[in-house]
Amino acid sequence: RALDLNGSSADARVASGVVLSLGGDQEGAITEFRRAISIDPLNTDALRELAAAYDGAGRTADAEASYRRAVALRPNDWVALADLGVFHNNHEQYAEAEKDFLGVVALVPDSAAQHRNLGGVYIAMGRFPDAERELLKSIGLGPTTSAYSNLGALYLYVGRYRDAIGALLEAIRLAPASYRRAYTLWGNLADA
């Protein structure tokens, strides 16, 4: 309906693209996001969504280029940089993800989620003391199931089983009833 009312609205094109992407039509979504960008070349939401659609379509080089363009347009927009970090992490480009998340943490130092993300990257890199520091920072800023779960997994990796039990019990305590990965928490607790 929004497109019927104003087909030249970049925001309506972005919304349409999100709906198409969620429905699995990545190519249709890409078309909508590109239309939005042609209307508003500075629309970083359209660029970020375009990048996600490219990634979903298996076009990783286009995805990375779109994320980088969004970051270049708004270098102080931590959301675009965090999305780039998640992209790099998902593609196991951990050195790039570390650089991205360090940039995000510099922009929003009190973000528990971003310290947790950086801690996860450090786990993947095998930099366990750095991972522990970032996860404890995340928990200090705002305890979450995922931060405690990551910390528990880290402690399992390094053989600190008593610490793992404590972290995993806290993750279970914080987990909502609908938590989809509860089996991981219980499995890691059993291992500890």
C-alpha cells in the first residue's frame, strides 16, 4: 500500500525488500533495495539490507562491498560496522571481524552486545584471555544468556570446569522459557 501511495519512497522500497527477503526471494529483495538506493544514495539502511540479501543469495563479494559502502557513508554509525563484523565472523574472517568489533566498541563502549561479539571472535581465534576479558566486560554491562553461555564454553575449552559450571548455571537461570538453544546450555553443563 505504501508503494501504491508513493512509489518513489526509499523507505517503502526498503520495507518491501525486507518482506521479500524474509519470504526467501533474495533477488526480488535485491531489486527493491537497489531501487531504494537509486532514490536515496545515502540510505545506509538500504545498503545494509542489500548486503544481507546479497549474502543470502550467496553473493559474498557484493555483500561485503555493500557493507563497506554503508560504513564509508557513515563512519560513526556503529550499526553498519557491527553488521560488517557479524558478516566477517559468519564467514570465518576473524581478523577482519576483530577489527570491525574493535571499531564498534570504540564507538559504543558501553554496549554489552558488542563486547560479547568481540569475545566470541576471540574464542574463534583461540585468544582465550582476550575472550574472557570481553565476555566479563559484557556481563558487567548487562548479563545475558548468550554472554554467560559463551563464557561457559570458553571455560570448558581451557579446562576450567568449575568456572564453566557457574557460568552455565547462570546462563540457564537467565534463559527465557522460549530460548531455542537451551539444549546447548544443558549439554555444555553436562560436559562441565
